[in-house]
Amino acid sequence: MKKIEAIIKPFKLDEVKDALNEIGVQGMTVSEVKGFGRQKGHVELYRGAEYDVSFIPKVKLEVVVPDSMVTGTVAAIESKAKTGKIGDGKIFILPVHEVIRIRTGETGEAAI
């Protein structure tokens, strides 16, 4: 099993969520986060004054999938989150050693 974490632009969340539902990804965790990468933030103009915005609002999407679904999941996220502009985000793939469903006690892929 793998945990896939994707940091994406907030307005792309619905497209990514729909694409993941279509390929059978069941369940996800979404968090509103702030950060920066190579772009190092940007400058905004508000009431005639410039403000340096160091942390850009993003959405962090987390899903755990069986190894057989990793390639399709990553492809779905990448294709739907991509705008071709700086700040599209990142995808991280991490190993998951065990999953336990608290309510039933199920373990492994059955608990996903």
C-alpha cells in the first residue's frame, strides 16, 4: 500500500476529486495549507499598497491506495491538477506498512 500526498492549487480540487472517484479511489483527506516552492511567494496590490505574500494557499490531498492503483492515481492527480504554470504543486508517494480501521478492526487493504 502507498500513501499519496498531493499539494495542488485550491481551484483544482473538485476536478481531481472527481477523477479519483472515477478510478475507484475510496476516501481522501483534504487540508487547507500554505507554503511556497521555487516561486517564493508573490507581491499583491491592495488599496494602493504592495504586500509581500510569502506563503501561497494550497490544498493538500491525502489518499491511501493498494500498490496496483498507484500509477492510475498519480496519473489522475497529475492530469487534472496541471495548469502548466508555476505553482502547480507536487505529488509524494510514501510506503504504508499497516492500516487499521478503528470501527471494525479490519487491517491491511481491507481497511482502506
